[in-house]
Amino acid sequence: MHSFVENHLYIVKFAPYIFFVSIAIFLAIGWLYGRYRLRKSESIIVRESLATAIFGLSALVLGFTFSSATDHFDTSINIIRNQAETLTQVYRSSNYLAPADAELVKKSLKTILADRLAIYENLKSIDELNEHLDVLSQQLSELNSQITISIPRAPTNTRELADKVLRSQQERLMSVFHDGILNAKHHPPVIIERFLFVLLSIGALLSGYAMAVQKEEDWFLTVMYLGLIGLALLVIFSLEFPNQLIEHQMFNSDLLRVQKLIR
């Protein structure tokens, strides 16, 4: 399954709906099986302690997954903001260089920013993402070389500023962008998502079964439960895969603002 998702990354945007549909199906199966048991026997006992244990485990894994996704989203947002800030700083400080070198550095910065914004557009697989990240890494190395070579050639009156200010900003830009490359490849083990899927499906099965055998069908609460679970899954997957599930302009607003600035 993990290999399939890696080769068909665009499927990630449908993951919350796949989870939701599966939960609804297992809820219906549990309810139907409970109704079947009632026709066979009038006295059926539901072990509340076992059901509670399963529901508690589901809540624990759901909470852990939500916390992990939130941390990943916060990290991604901070990296984007730092990338936007360092790009702006280096772009402005490139004026300390000789005009020809400054123009070359600015052109490289524009290319890096454009490619960074386009990395996740129409992405089909992890291999394709890795190829884009490798290209970005190569561009960063070339920019690093350009600035390093250009600083000694800077005009006399700005060479010290170029050496002290631009060099430190250049190092920070390299660090921030490489953090972004590593973060793009970081996601929780797929076994956690599979475990969550199994637990939520089993929990839905037990819920439907208990409703039927205890004759406590409350479809209003059932719809509310399904709606809240669906919303929770959408939030979790959006936080974990923001580039696939959150609007591009909203998630990359800081970088887009910089792109307008350095045109």
C-alpha cells in the first residue's frame, strides 16, 4: 500500500474520504450483523469493557496522529517563513556585490524561488518529488558558489559589508532551504496510518453492532459522529500533507509575497 501511494502521490488528497467511507461501511456492517444476531437470539450481551478498551485505544492513536501532524505543519510553516525572510535578506544584500555579480545572484534567487513554489504542483509520485528536490539542492549549491566567488570581487566600499552581512545571510539561507528539503521527505511511518485505519474501522463496526443489539439506534448522533470523524481525518491529513490538501496560495503566502517583491 505504501509503495502504491508513493507511486501515486496525488491519491493522498483522497485519503480522508477513503477513511471516512470505510468507517461508514464498517458501521453499517456492524449494524446489519447486530440485527442479524437479534433475529437469531433475543438475549445478546455486549461486553462494554472490551468495547471501551478498543474505543480508548482508537482515541489514543487518533490523538497521537493529530499531535504528530500538528508538529509537522508547524515545522513546515516556520521553514517557509524562514525561507521567505532569508531570500529577501540575501536579495537585498546582493547589492553589496559588483553590479554584474549582483544581477547574477538575483537571477539565481528568482529561479530558486520559482522552482521552490512549483515543487508540489501536479506531483504524481515520491520519486518525482525527490527529483525536484535534487534540482533545488543543485541550484542552492550553485548560488552558494556564486556568492562565495563574488564577495572578494565586491566594490571596496561595500566589500566588508558583503563579507560580514551577505555571507552570514547566505549561510542561513542554505541551512533553511536544506531544512525544507529534509522536512519534505519526513512523514510518520505508514504503519501508524494503517493502525489508525484498522482501529477506526473496528470501532465503527462495534458501534454499529452495539446500536443494533441494544436497540439504541440514534441516527442523529450517528450522523454527527461520522461528520466529526470525517472532519478530524480531513484536518489530520491536511496538517500532515499541506501541499496536497491546503490551497497553494494560502500555504505559500509568504513565499508568494517575496516573489512579488523581487520581480
